[in-house]
Amino acid sequence: MVHGHPLRLVAGGWPASVSGKWVNRISVRNKVHDGPKMGGTSYRVPCKPVAPGEKVKDEDMCIIESMPVKSLITYPKSGAMISLSKSLDIRGHAWAGELNVRAVSYSIDFGSSWQECQLDPAPNRLAWQRFRANIKFPEKGYYEVWARATDSNGESQPMVLPGWNPKGYLNNACHRIAVKVG
């Protein structure tokens, strides 16, 4: 039984917790999934904001039902070094759960200004979208390249971590990589 044999159910646009491995039967039930590792804080977040570290009762936890817009820079890795005379190519992926990604932008000045990335159309509904950009740095020094995606409802990734939860789910803060320009 490797990677879901005999059957694996993948629910595009939904959290991985609804994509079952090793499916050998499907049942329709009129209650919340109560299987192994599906209670308490598993695949759940506090229904209302709480202070970091605060204990949350099981009944005050809500099941994750959608994924927020998110992007990741997949190339280069953080810590890249580049000459001032060269430009930096970045690549990555963006997704927005059941919505579409409308745009991806990058910043090299800690979010003060943003430039658009080239965004490929999704190959099909709910698929991740590739983005890329070519960045020319103005001077030598340390930079962080930030990526920020915006979905079809106009919601963008936050620049800081969103609301705290016990397992760190739904962290869609802007992804960033460090770059040293010499």
C-alpha cells in the first residue's frame, strides 16, 4: 500500500485533511468526521481569535473548510548571493483554495512597494499557478524578496502571520527569501 493504493481521493481546492489515502470504502454520514486524528486541534482552528498559547476547548475549534490565498518562492532558495551587475530570476507557485489567483507581486523593500510577477494561467480549475519575475537590485546589500498573491475576491496574503492557532494551520503570510547582493 504505497501512496494511497488501492485508491486515493484528492479534493482540489480543499485542505489535505479531506483528501483520503488508502480509501477502501466511502460512507455518507450526517455528522462531523470523528475518525482517528480528526478531533481536538487536528485540522481545526479556534472559531474566534485567541492569544498565542491560550488553551482552546474542543467545542470552540472550527474545522478548516477552505484554504486562503498563498504563494511560495520555489527558486532560488533563501540565502542566494548575486552580483549587482546581474539580475535575479525568481519562480514560484500560488494557489487560492476554491478561488483563482488574480495576481502575484514581489517586493524588495520589505513591502513598501510591489511589482507584478508574470502569472501563468491555471492549467485547470483549482490548480496551482506558476509565477516568475526578473529582479534588478538598485545597490549592494541585504534584501528580502517577498511574494504576495491576490485571489479573485481581491484578498491578498498578509505581510505578517495571521491569527495564532495551536498547530499553525492556515499560515499564509507573505513568503520571503534572503538575498545578498555584492
